[in-house]
Amino acid sequence: MEFILNPDRERMELALVMALLVNGRTVFEDFSFAAGVEPFAEALKEFGLSYVQQGHQLVLEGKGFQYALPSMLPMVMSESRCVMLWTLASKDVEQIYTFAAEEDEAGIAKIARAKEMLQKYFKVKPVSDEAAKFTFTFAAEDLPIKKDSLGNISTVMRNRILLRTLIRGEYISFEEKGSVHDQWTKMLAYFGVNLKYEGRGMEQLTELERRMMMARGQKIERTQFTELSETQVITGRDYYIPGDTTEAMAFVLLTTIAGIPKNTEVCLKNVDLNSSRAGALTCLKRMGGNFETVSRRERFGDVYGDVMVYPLASGKRLQGRRFSEDTIATGLEEYPFLAVAACFAEGETILRIPKEIRKEMRARNEALAENLRKTGAEVGVYDDGLVIRGLETIVNGSDFDGGEAPENGLALSVLSMALENDEPVANVELVERTYPGVLQKLGQMLEMATAKPEES
């Protein structure tokens, strides 16, 4: 069985920004829009990006660094989208921008949220500040670089810093300690931006320095060095946006826990395998997941490939593991899938989340744990994340609710399918909007895998 996944949304959004900065034509091969990305593409039209779909290609014309500046800035998109669009606008420190909304409670709250997000990522100079209207200019100076508890810059801020430096023709360099979310970095390098991106560690030390550190019991940490210098012009290239890793994780998990025939083979075509994006697949592999990359392609500045998935061998179970913050940081969207897998694993699984997002993740973890306890598994929520002790056999569990998190909804839908529930997970419509068609494909996979020979 072969399945083609929806394209990765994050990579597509970044590629659209890249196409605007190209001085000329860019072609996206084998293209289809990821769910919800078209409004972002339309917003980039205000900066001068034009595009037309021709068969299986999206042909784009960029404006280079001389792109237009819109009269209005969006403020109701996701944080990552708003920050990239605002960064493009921040090139001009004299133009006045306005956030405005209805003078009611909802409008005032909308302006407050937009201001909070704006001032989190930018230095701005207020021109006028009212409850339902905020007028400002971007400041020439930038905020100081702040690193998180893992020694990294947050992904949204990191992408913003690199984009800001690029469009202003400036220079910047920094080092980070953990696994860096580097899709944007690799994309910049592929399109010819004057960028150096390399790992540094033991090889940078002299033999004497290495021995002295080992004698003191000091850990030799590997760091990631990024340096961006002025780039005069970016020329167009062909590009390809591979399949969504979250959807791939759904197929891998369902094949693993659904108890389907052992001779089943599921091939997922052209999955995004960027190591900073596909970390949850590595985690599931460590737990005993039975899958492999059968066709690995290092093209378009990054890595993608076909993943072949098999059921667990007879008598085999997933094994509980402890995953650290830096490991989980490379697969945050797939966090609930690992939690579902842990319910089937032997022993205890600990999923620790990075310090900076623990507060915002707490409510989501509580909701996830409430659902998973319906299986009979022991699920504990604590400040650092989740602790789960699985069961050898799970036969119960229903009435799941994905809430407002589509990743939770998709992971719980996989669990519900594996348990052969007839009723869909509550709020499944959000899953359909975010990952259109994936539930139908998962159902097809189960039906084909369990069909009797005469029905095949």
C-alpha cells in the first residue's frame, strides 16, 4: 500500500517567503497547497509576490529585496505567519502601520493580543496607542538575542532574526547548543544566501584541550554555529515541499498499535525527514517501532524520502523510554502520538517538554491525559511533561475528545481506530480542516490491511 501525504505546512510557508525574496522566477514541483496556507500566500501578494498554478507546478515571481510594503498588516494569523510578514514590513522604519479593530470587548482583546505578540518579537515606536487602535513604526535597532534553557533561540525568533538580517543586508552570527529547528536555515543556504551553518564540538579543540576537559570530567558539548553575511541578490530555483511528518507519524503509529496482519507493508511517499522536524519518528523507533527509510533523497537543500512501515513482530511490544527536552523539541507537533504509543508500551515512558513551553502545554497535557486514562493506562501530568505506564493489552477506550488541538485530535483518532471504535473523536472537524483527507486514508489503510484474501 502506498500513500501520498499532504505537504508540510511550515516548510511551504517558509518557501513562499523565500519565493518573494527571489529576484525572478521560482518553481515548486509536484505542488498542491497545504491546508490553510492560501491565506498566507494571499498576504504575500500584498508584498508583490505573484504565482500561478500550471498543472503540477506552482510558478512564482518574486520581487527580490525591492518588494512592496503593504498599507495594512495582518494580525489574526498564527504567530509564526504574523512574525514573518511583520519582519518583511520592518525593513522600512519610517512607514507608519496601524492595528485597528471594532471598539468592543472582542476588538479591544484582539488589539491587545496583537500588541503583545508584536512587542515580543520587535522593537517598535508607538505613534498613538488606544484601546482598539495601535499605530506604530518599527525601530531600527533590534531586540537582544535570548536563548532558551536548551541554549537555543526559539524557532519563530530564529527565523525572524535570519530574515531581518537578510533583508537589511547586515551580518549576524550565533551559536546554539541543542537540536536546532533548521528548515529555514537550510532553505536560505539552498537558495544561495551567504550563510554558514555548521556543527562544532570536539573537532574544534586541540588534543591538549580535549584531554584537560576529560580529566576534569567536563562534558564536551556539540554546538551549532550560524553565520549570515550580506547577500546582494537571490536567484530562483526549483523547489519541492515534501510530505507532512505529523501525518506520517499517524500512519506509523496506527500500523504499530492496530494489530493488523504481520505481512502488511505501508509505504509513505516523500516524507519530510529533516532531523529537526522528524524527531518523533526517531523516538518511536527507539521504542521499537518497525519502520525504515527505504529511499532517502538529499535534494533541495534538505532531506526527504519514502518510509516503509510494518506491524510489530509477533510477541513484540513497544518499550517505555525516557525522552529529554531537547529530543522532544524536535517533534513537538507529534508529542501526543508518542503519548498514545506509550499507552501500549512495556514499562514507563517519560516525555519531558522544554521549559519555555511548559506553562502553555499544561492544559493541553491535562486534556490529553484525561483521554488516555480511558484506556486504563496510568497517565500522570507533572510540570515537566507526562509520565505514562502502558498496558500489554488495551481493549477499552472511547468517547475521546481532541479539543482545540488538531494534533491531539489526530493522535486520538488513531487510537480510536486501533480500538475499532465506531464513533469518531469529538471535534474531529478540526482534524479534517488541518489534515484534509488523512482520516479517510488511515481508514482505507486499515480496511485494506484487514481485508480477507477474496476481498482484496
